[in-house]
Amino acid sequence: MGFVATLLISVYFVTSADSGALVINIILSGGQLEPPKISRAGWAVGNGVLTAVLLVAGGIAVLQDAVILAALPFSLVIVVMVAGLLKALRSEPLAAPREGCKHSRAAEPWTGSDDSGA
């Protein structure tokens, strides 16, 4: 059972590293969908070497600390994005008026009647 778990974790890591290398390569090649394979291999090997060095240097705790440290700036970007979303949602009307429709809600929408009772 331990061998199967190790194999599955290894396949997951290799697949994730390959996908990450592809994304980095596409960004750096200016959006080409088929970036050079040699630079893709370089990024994949670089990620693997960096991970191995961090694991040898201090084990999984150092690797976790490095991941958290690298993700911290992105989490700040997410906070700013949420603030912008909330600001945009507050400025939007609750319901957009449509041509031919009334501009108020029905008093009892569950009845299926469009009569607002006014």
C-alpha cells in the first residue's frame, strides 16, 4: 500500500510540475501555445532541483515555509480583488430594469402572479 501511495504522489508531483513549467513557459514566450521544449524542460528541472534542495536543507517544514512565503504576495492581490468586487457589487443596482417589465417585485413571488398588489 505504501508503494502505491508513493507512486501516486510522485505522478501527481510530476504532472503538477510539468503543468507549472508549461504555464511559466507560455507566459515568458509571449503567449505562444507551443513554447520551446528546451526551456520548458529547464523550468521543470529547476523546480525539481529547488524542491529537492529545500527538502534536503530542512525537510518538509522548510518546504512548507517557502511555499507560504511565496504565496503571501498573491494572497494580498486576492484581498485587493475581493475589495474591488465588493465595491463593484455595491454600485450595481439590485435588478436591472428590462424593457416591457415592471420595475418592482411582486408582493408574493411564490404565487406566480405578476401583480404586486398595488
